[in-house]
Amino acid sequence: VQLVQSGAELRNPGASVKVSCKASGYTFTNNYIEWVRQAPGQGLEWMGRIDPEDGTTKYAQKFQGRVTFTADTSTSTAYVELTSLRSEDTAVYYCARNTAVDYYWGQGTQVTVSS
């Protein structure tokens, strides 16, 4: 089982970023993909999740309207897109497979928002 995320991103404030999370070693549609982030010196912050089977999403209230989760079942890849970036969005973004008894994590993607 493996979740491989895309590489580090540097964006200007106001821009958008899209991070990918490619799954392998299991049936992609069987489990939710959760997204969390960790800003420098902060704890993990849950952003929401997607059910790859039907595309149903749930967003943390803080991110509603600015974050979009998608899943491409043909490539077993989940995506998170964050718009209107600000400096406070600088963080490591993680995807995780939620099996209900355990989590399998991607390696993390550093997103830096700076002018």
C-alpha cells in the first residue's frame, strides 16, 4: 500500500495550488482519502475527505469555499486544490487512506506561499 504525493510547490499570494496523491496496492474506491496539513510549529489540521467511490466530499468549515477535493478513479489519484492562497497556507499537506482501523499516509507535500 502506497500513497505518493506530488512535489513541493511555491506560490505567490492569491494564486492556486493543486496537490496530487497517487494510490497503489489496494482498491482505491474502497476507502476515504483524508487531507490534513501541518503549518510550521503547528499541529495537524484536518481539511476534509473524499470518498473516491462516488466523489462525495466533506470539508472542514474553515476551508469551505476555498478547497476542492477530487478523485480520478482511472488513475487512482486524489487531488486537493486550494485557491486564494495566503501566507498562512504555508504548510506540509498530507493525504491519508482511512481504513476505519488505521491510516496510511502519503509522504507530504510542502506548499510555500510567499511573494
